[in-house]
Amino acid sequence: METHTSAKSEGVIVSQVPTTEVVEVLEPVGHVQVIYLGPVSPHYECRMVFGDEEQIQAFVDRADARLRLIPPHDPQFRRNRERVNRDAERENLLVEWVLGYDEEN
């Protein structure tokens, strides 16, 4: 939500009137599966489901650099996973995590 400000001689008044923003939802340009392989490094494999091969490979290289030596139970995994997800959002890629366990618990 964005607010508008207007200057007055006594100070600044902030309006609480929300502005409407049009958010365009784009279809993903690619889909990558990140699959947990087990306790021996490398722990993950990234598989392209669809998309531009060069774009996907560049993303996989960055994701691999963040995840290669970190098993899913390591506290650093959550932070790096979020970084990978943000990277995918910027590239308009769909990321599917196949970790071999139920993430709800």
C-alpha cells in the first residue's frame, strides 16, 4: 500500500488513502525441480522441466553454488533456499522442491 504526502507549513501530513496498483501476473518462463539426493554431497540435483535452456542453466549454476554442501537439516539451508526462491522470482521461474519429506511438520 502506498500513501501520499503533502507538505504544509507546520510539517508533513500523511494521507491514509490507499492507492490501487495493477499487478500483472505473468506465466512462468521455466520450471526447475530441486531434488534432494541424500546425505552425501552433492546433496541436490536440479532438473529442467521446461524453459529456455540457457536461462535455466544460469539459474541452476547459481542455485547449485548456494546448496551444494548444505543438507536440508542445516540452519543455513533455509536462508539459502529463500535466496534461491527469490532468484527464481526475479527470473520468472517456477521452482519445485522435492526434499523427500513432508515440509508441513
